[in-house]
Amino acid sequence: MDVARYEHILQARKAELENRLSRIEQDFTTPRNPDDDDRAVERNNDEVLEELGEVGEKELVAIDAALARIDAGTFGTCAKCGQPIAERRLDAVPHTPLCQVCAGED
């Protein structure tokens, strides 16, 4: 398994998420429109942005954990059963800590 390739993928995704979260934060600090109708739309947009921000933050935590597993030499090993995680699974979800079998048990 090419751990360096996964590390590169994880680092790139982390940078992308940090950039996106920064832009979301900037949107929240932008002055609001005084028009009532526009404010209602902005509130709906804020809810969507907040959800995207929460999802992004959770993915960042998972990416940081995967990078820590790379540093520890345990990347690609299921955290639950200790078996290797299939590269096909890592290609789809590089930050996954679980093999396909263990992920399906939850």
C-alpha cells in the first residue's frame, strides 16, 4: 500500500476543507441585509452553511485521526478488528478507521 499517496490525498482534502470552512465563517460575519424578505432567505442560507460547516469539521477530525494513524504506522489497519482495510475502501474514504465488515456492523 502506498501510504504516502494517501497522506497526500488526506493533506489536500484537509486544506480544501479548511479553506471552505474559512469561507463559511466569513459568510457568517458578513453584514446582513435590513430587508425582511432578504433576511429570511439569509437565515435559510445560514442553516445550510452551518450544516456544511459541521459536516466539514467532523471530516477534518477524521482526517486528522487518519494522519495520526499514518504517523503511528497503523494507517490501513482496522481500528476495530485489526485486519487490513482494503485499498478500494481507502480509495473511496481515505480517512476511514474501519474495514468494510466492521463499518457495516455499526
